[in-house]
Amino acid sequence: MKQQNNVQQEVRPLNLKQLAAIYEVSTRTLKGWLEPFLSEIGETSVRTFTPKQVRIIFDKLGEPKSGFHSGTA
């Protein structure tokens, strides 16, 4: 069965700067957006969010409008 959500199929580890670029906001703004969900997202390892954490972020903040694909960012 094919998943409807292409973003969830192609998620890769991303750091805060990459996520901010995908959402087209500053890292400071993104940190503020993520703050209410930190307990659900969990700790980052070496300042990088795991694919599972990136999926949680996409679920909480919505999919990026910039046409995110795993090969870019």
C-alpha cells in the first residue's frame, strides 16, 4: 500500500539550520515553534534530529511548504 504522504517516505536526519531553511524561518523562530513539543521530540544527538524526530516535527508543525525532498536542504 502506497503512503499518501511523500515527505514521510523521504525523511532524513536534519539539523536545526536545515529545518529552519525548509520552513523558511530563522533558527530562533524554529526553536520557539519546537519548544512546546520538545518532550515529544526528544534529545538530539550531535545537534542533528533523527528521521523519527523529523517526522514528529513535520507532524506537529505541518509539512514544509517549500517542497522538501530528501535530496535537498
